[in-house]
Amino acid sequence: MEDVHEGTAPGGVPTATDQRVARAVPEELDEFQRGEYRPEYRVDLERIRFSPYFSRLSAVTQVISQSGAGLAVHNRLTHSVKVTAVARSIAVSLNGDWGERGALVRDLGGCDPVVVQAAAAAHDLGHPPFGHLGEQTLDRLARERFGLEEGFEGNAQTFRILTRLDEYDRAGSGLNLTRAVRAAVLKYPWTREQGEGWSGGADTPRGLSPRRPGEGARKFSAYTLDLDDMLDARHAYPEIARRQQTVECSVMDIADDIAYSLHDLDDFYRADLLNQAAVSAEFRTWIRDRAALAATPLDQLHRARRTPGHGLELLRRRLVDRDPWIAQDDAFGESVARVADEVVDGLLSVPYDGSLAADRALAVFMAGWIARLQHSIVVTRDPDIRSGHVSLDAAAFHDVAVLKFLQERFVLHRPDLAVYQRGQASVIERLVTSFAAWLDDDDDVRRAPRRLLDLVELAAEDYLAVRDRTPELLPTTDAQALHRYATGRGIVDYVASLTDAQAMAVANLVSGASERLWDGGQGL
């Protein structure tokens, strides 16, 4: 069946498809690409997959650092590969649907599986070393040390990499991706400043709730320096509301949730980090005392949050408060019971022993859950402000929330992990402090890493461009302040581009503690 959005309208007027495949800098496809179906998107996917920023994800922490865990756990690359697989399956289903659901998807701009694959491959490019703690540390240092009000945010860093830092064959245009792919990575299509004035409650778009008063959006997908690229990408989707994701972005976001909720369970089960007795006590207590816990004052729940049952009750209330558009007590209870039955009393009841039988059982368990979740897709023309045009149904939404809670409560809050992560945060701080001092040293700045100097220069160009074009977007146009901002942004861009191992090695070098000078300096 012919795609209703393909081609050019009568009179030579560009169609929606023409808008979506447009690049910031027009390119001619080579003779080997012209015969493919929508080859522009395939070009984007290959540019992302062959990017050094994509390759580095194999050595960047997902939740637990591989070097610290001493075993094979997911990293950002394996996570991205699995997100891509889940996302493609959902996209193929939506793209091939010629019923009412498929018609709605096409009305909203379409759901090309290759665009979704490209967005899924790219979605974590901006994550710095050491997982979310590295992100929080860089954000704090950017704001406190350099006065960068936007700080650091992994999603915004991803967009900056794609549109500015990771150059393909020409300076200044990043990978020069199509609008469709650029729009599909914009999970939070706003800048940090646009987060001001939101309550953080049920009337606030997901991710827009401020972390602290005066700090703007908690999540955002573009820095002010890259705002024009974001607006250009969104220009191709007039059907999508200002703060809504494109359909292809929603699919990628859902796949990210599905993969994250399950492959961390895979890691923690294999590593024997989920104590079955403790997990069972949490779930069984909530099921048994559900009515009494619902009547418990909130402050009392917080004070005793580690008491069995209290964590799940806090989760239930958080969902009801923030997502009343879908949160349901009955659906939550059914999800708790389902996870208790299939995960707690099923999977976790038999310790992982490394046998082939254990691997088969785990594979079957994971495949079943992933298949059910990726087939629980709902498409809505006018979604709630905290949802997307594509979302999970109520049962799957609660399942994902409960699975995430399982990992957060019993792994991420472990004191031993917290101690290790605080040490990793100190590595990030040492790097930023040392590079800032180095760039301030007029006598030795010429020996600083070439890439660091390049990134500072790029940031300086970007700040000057914003000053000349839209000065009202900057807190000041003072030359000295802009130099400070550019230095800070360049340093943050550089540190964020390191792998875990590189960050550790370079931190040892700048402290004079390294015993392997030449090895540690490789890649600077």
C-alpha cells in the first residue's frame, strides 16, 4: 500500500516526508544508496552506529560499573542494543498497522522503524562516566564552578553530540542527521529554563518538574547553544504539540523503560544481589496489610520506608499523585501480585547457579515479559500532558513501575554501592577541577589535550553565535563571562566523553598517582 505521506504534493510543494528527511546541510546520496527505501534514515543509523561516541558506550556504566562489579553486567552499549531491538519491534507493528491505530500514527507524522532504531541507538550517547551519579556531579560542578545555569543533562548532551560535537565529514554540522532522527531523540523537547513555573504535580509534563526552586527543568533535551537545531527538527512535525514527543520518540522512550526495567533485573539476579527473603517480605507485607498501609500518614511512611511494605505503599501514592491519568489502585495491586508471583516467588526462588538450565530459564522469563510489555501499546491522539501519543496500557505501566522499584529499593539503595559511587563522584570532581586550573595556566595551556582545546573553542563559537542572534537567551553578554561559560562547557563536554576507565586513568594522571604514564595518557 502506498504511503500517503510519500512524495511531493501537486505544484511542487514539499510534503511532510520531505520535511522529515531534510538535513541542516543538504547532501546528495551516493549511487549505492539511491535505490533503498528511505535511504536517508539508513544513513543516519549508520552514522550513529559507526560513531566513536557510540563505541565508547561499551565502557560506560549503566547502573553498576563493570570494573567494580567484577562480573559481566550491562553497560550503556548493551542497554542501547536491547532498547533498539524492543523499539524496532514496536515500530514495525505500528508502521504495518493499516487499521485505525495505524492511520492515527500516520496522521501524527509516522513511525519509521529505521528512525526509531537510530534514536534508540543514540539515546544514551550523552551519558558521562559512572552512570547517573556522574551526571549529577557534572551538573553540580557546571553550575557551581562555571556559572552554567543549564548545568549538565544527559539527554541535552546527547543532542549536542549529534548536532555539534561528533562531526562526520564537515566542520560545524555534527552528524548532519535528518530532522526525523533529531526529533526522535528529543525525549524532553525543551531547555532547562523552560522548566520554571511548573508545580511538579499531575499537571506538569513528565521531566519538567523542577529539582529545586529556581533551577529549571529536571530533564531537558537541548542546551540553549543547540536550541536552533531542536526547533529546526521539531519544525517537521506540526501535528505534535509543543511539549509532546514525536511518535517515533515515544516508541524509543517506552522501549527504554521496558529494557531498563528487565535487563537490570537480569544483572542483579545473576549477581545474587536480590535477597529473596527481603524482597518477599516487602511484597507479601504490602499485599497482606494493604488497607492499613493506605491509611498510614505519609510522614510515618517516610520515616519507616525500609520497613517491609512501606516502600511499595510510597510508590503507589507517588503514582496516584503524579500520574492520575493512568494510575489505578486495582491495576497497581495486580502488578504487585504478578511480580510477587512470577519474579519473587518464581525467578528469585531458585538462586542463579551459572548452569545452562539456569540460563535457559532466565532467557524464557525475560522473553515472555518483554513480549507482553511490547505488545501492550496504546496510541492516543490527545494524550495526557504526562504521557505521549504512544504509551503502555495501564497493566504494563504499573508492571514497569513495580519492576523499577524492585531494583531501586534492593540494589541502588545499598550502602556498599553508595560508598563506591561517592568515590566515583570524586573522580569527576578531580578531573573538572584539574582541567579548569590547567586552562587557566597561561604558561602550560598549550600542552592541554587537543580535543579539550577544540571543545572549548567550539563552545566559545556557540556562545558568540547566541549572543549575536538571540542575546536575551543568555544571562549576560559580558565577554569575560562568556569566556568562562565556554571554558566550563568545553571541559564538561570533554569529561562527559570519557569512558569509566579513561576517567579513572586520567584522574590518576592529573593527581600524579599513575604508575603507567604513557598508557594512562592514551586517548587524551
